[in-house]
Amino acid sequence: MSESTHTERFAVSAASESETKTVVKARDFEFVVDEPSALGGTNAGPNPVEYLIGAWAGCLNVVVHTVAEERGIDLENVELEIQGTLDPRKFLGAAEDVRAGYQELDVTISVESDAGQDALDALSETVEERCPVGDNIGNPTPTDVSIEPI
């Protein structure tokens, strides 16, 4: 992390293998993004909106463990489930009056711990505040998308 700005920059690169299949590279890792067969894909990997909530689950896992450790809360087991409702009509060009993304997202973090409910409620509040992916999902983030010739 840069001490002068207190920020760190992350990046991925991606290449299209077909209309629905994308190979993404992040650091030394590579993963496939694809649509299910029902949406015209080859089902070679999770679709973009599944990766989005999967990234959120991964981030919440890191943050819940970090904050629990800071507070002396012992977590024996952590399970996360995220479900979202999405209307694909805007993405498909069939409607203009709906959001392209999730209309709602519900997160359940189940923990095995001897901590009381008040401590778990406080943990939940802090985890939600400190999760970077959750922050990007819950708050507007400036974006700049451009298409350039190769």
C-alpha cells in the first residue's frame, strides 16, 4: 500500500472467447466467466452476477474473521449465503424501466460461536461497514467505460 495515498490499485485483464465466455486474469490466477445454457452460454463457469455476489461472500468472510479476531470473538465455523433478485429484461434490451443489476440482495452469515446475540449484531454492523466489496455494491462508485480499437 502506498503510504502517501493510503490506497492500493487492483487490476484484472480479460479476453473474450465467445459471445458469453470470458477468461479473466487476476495476478497469477485465471478464471472463466460464462452464462448458463439457458441464457445462451456454455455453462463453463459462473456468470458475472454470480461472481459479483461470490466476491462479496469472499470479502465478507475475510472481514468477519478480521473483526471477530479484533474483538476476541472465537468463530468455529462461518457459512455465508447471498441471494439476489435480478430482472434480465434491461440487459436483454427488452425494457428500459428496470435496473440492469440486482434489485435486492440478501446476505446471511451463519456462525458457530459462543458469542452472545448482542456481540454478533455489533459484529454484523461493523462487518457491513468495513467490507470493500459490500461498499462498492451498496454505494455509487465512479466508473469510466470506453471502447477503443485494437
